[in-house]
Amino acid sequence: MPLLEVDNLTRRFGGLSAVSDLSFAVEEGEIRGLIGPNGAGKTTIFNVITGYYRPTAGRISYRGEAIAGLSTNQIARRGLVRTFQSTTLFQEFSVFKNVLVGCHLHAPVNFVSAILGTGRGVERQAESKALEILEFMGLAARRDALASDLPHGLQRVLGVAVALAADPHLLLLDEPFTGMNPEETRHMMELVRRVRARGVTLLLVEHDMQAVMGLCDRITVLNFGRLLAEGSPAEIRAHPDVIEAYLGASGDAAAS
């Protein structure tokens, strides 16, 4: 059974279909790329999968369970977690406190327990977990820095660290390489591989073709909200419809 199955998914906004009759499946343990030109429906698909939008039609199954209609929190608690195109951090919090916030999705301490001190054991567990994630992501030396003081590339890394704090089994990365220089991109690619080695399956939307081709086991290509092609990086590089619709002048770079 695939970890995630999207079957005949359609999402309309008024009379406009952002996604039309789309089907694909993500296998456990893979890094799957979801690519397409601007307006292809990629972020809409992420929003539907993670409960921000309801599908107009179709079915989404995670670990065999239909999840369309569940809230974003209910979906996240099942281990399906996402990041966003823009960095959604608490800019005036420290690096450590940002990750600690993510930990509390699974380790909530309510107001009464905080006053009585009965939640301190849970809090210590969350702090230990946050420190482990910072170490894993190479951010331990920056734990006391404000998120706003981090360079752009490390802010993106911190965003992934916060997502990891929510214990994802399937992590959806929305343009994780946006705005990165080549060195930052290489660093993030290595971190993504390490996250997969940690036992997390990844589905990523990305425009950086070198990152996509270098990371992904399989790639799903969209065009105008519909499935255009699917296959390995080598198959996608050589697919004439993909080259025409999306890669175009970037084809040489993608093939390098």
C-alpha cells in the first residue's frame, strides 16, 4: 500500500479548476518531486493534502485512511506535516524556541498544568527533543540566536527543523531551495537526504531543477492542474512533453 494516494483529485475555485482529475501515489521511503510551471496547481495540491482546502472531488488516502475533510491539526497529528514557500518562523524567538514550539504539537502543556507545575516533565522531554533536532540539522551552535538574525539559507533549514519537531512520517516541502545560493542549495540537499535516512518520506515542490533531479527517486510533472508525466529523473529529462511544457531552456541545466 502506498503511503499517500491521491485519486482523481479535483479542486475548483469558482469556475476555475486549479487541479483536475489528478492521481498519483507516494511510496514509503522515497523522495518524490512534484514539478510544473507556475500556475500548474502544485501548492494547491499541498493545501488540499494537508487540509487547508477541501477537494471538490476525488479521494486522498494516507496510510490507507481517507483524510479529506480532516483539520490541518488532525492531519499533522497523523504524521503528515508540511513546510511553506515563505519562511513561517517566529522571527523574534530564538532558534531553540522555534523548534520547541514544533515539539508541542505532540507534547502539549495546558494552562492549568503549567501553573501547577505538573507539565514540567513533558516540557523537559520537549526541550531534549528540540536540542536533538537542532544537533541533527546542524543548528545547535545557533540555538540562542534570533530566527530573524539567521541568513536566508539557515532560516530555511530552521523551517525544516520545526517541521521535524512535529514527528512527520511524510514531510511535504514547499520550495525548500527558494532564494538559496549554490552552497546553501548543496547543504540543504544533503540535509534532505539525512532526513530521509531518519525514516521520513518526502514530497517536495521545487523549481530548482538541479536539486529536483539530484534528490528525487521519482518525479510527478503537472501542467494546468493535470498529470503530464511521471517517472525517474532520467525519464523526465528525456520526456518531450515535459521539455516543451516545463523544462524548456532549463533542460540543459537539468541534464547536467
